[in-house]
Amino acid sequence: KAGVTQTPRYLIKTRGQQVTLSCSPISGHRSVSWYQQTPGQGLQFLFEYFSETQRNKGNFPGRFSGRQFSNSRSEMNVSTLELGDSALYLCASSLGAGRGTEAFFGQGTRLTVV
Amino acid sequence: GNSVTQMEGPVTLSEEAFLTINCTYTATGYPSLFWYVQYPGEGLQLLLKATKADDKGSNKGFEATYRKETTSFHLEKGSVQVSDSAVYFCALTDMEGSGGSNYKLTFGKGTLLTVNP
């Protein structure tokens, strides 16, 4: 079955712009989580959506937002980009419930802010 | 809150050497534990998992045992190969500690493993 698909794979944006990243989860998965990966901070949790509702949010400023559609596809948006937002953004899909539930990751979107 | 601490890398080994990557955790509830692997330019892949004390997760020659008394989940492999070169992440989910209402992975910083022929 198809894996988690993230688009685009690479983005270059200018400071102050905004950006939207997309994630298509595995069919049947209702939970989509987003993570930011940087060399200094490692993998940090941004937010999780389940059946179109945000269930949990990490410690990021309000410039980071997301949403989930009725088909479980998710988007995350970053407004007023800063240089420090340059990172690999990973999306993970899962069933979202039960002990030991596995998360399946996409290949990520590499965002560079110049 | 929850946290995962894993040994700092990088780790460089020769092919067929024994591998251990240490991982300890703190959690408010009774977490499930995971090892994920990231190859260059890729996302993360689940390597193995364990959901309760004394469970042993295993896959592709890698093993890790859930030790509740020492809050540890160390990754081991008896004989590494060049193809094992990657970044390894220890992680946990603690759905009970969060009220069972959300799914969130807490990761360690990652350990870069390089295996030389």
C-alpha cells in the first residue's frame, strides 16, 4: 500500500514569506503528526491532528499552524518565515490509538529560508 | 514531562563489530518504546518496538529490551554491516500519561552510526 507522501520535497523561501506543506497519510490512518528536524534541536513535535481536530500542540509560536481535511490529508503553514525555520519537516501518520501504535513517516520537506 | 536520553554519537565501528546504543527515558505514564532509523535523505523508519516491561523488540538482527526498573531500552546488534550506517533514534509514546487522547512521539537526539568495511 502507498506510504506517506509529502509535497513538495524541497522549498526555498525568503524571510517574511509564508509557506504551506502538504501530507497525504496512509489510507485508513486518521492521525497525522508533524515534526521539525534540525541539527541543533533534533526532532521536535509540532502538532497532531485526528479526524480533523487538533489534539495536541508542541511548543512552537503561533506562526506555525495546521489543519486536517475530511480525507485525513493534512497541511501545515508557517507564516512570516524566519531564518531559524530552515529545517526538515516530517509528517507521520498512524492509527492514533492503542499501545505501541506505530507511526509511519514521509520523506519530509526540506525548507530553506534565505 | 516525558524525555528520552540516548548516547551521543557519532559511533564508528568496523564491519562485524558489536553495537550498543544506550537509551533511557522518563515518562509520566507507562510508555511504549521505539527505535527508529533514518538513512541519508530519507524519513524515519520503525526498526523495532516494545510495549511492556521485559518485552524484547527485534528486527534485522537488532534487539532492544524494555527495562522498566532501569527505565532503559538499549539497542544492540551482534554484527553490524556497512548498510547499517544511519542515524538511530530512541522514542516513546505515552498515551496513558496524556489521558489517552493524543498521539505524540518524544525522541532522543539521535546517534549517527558509521560502519566501515
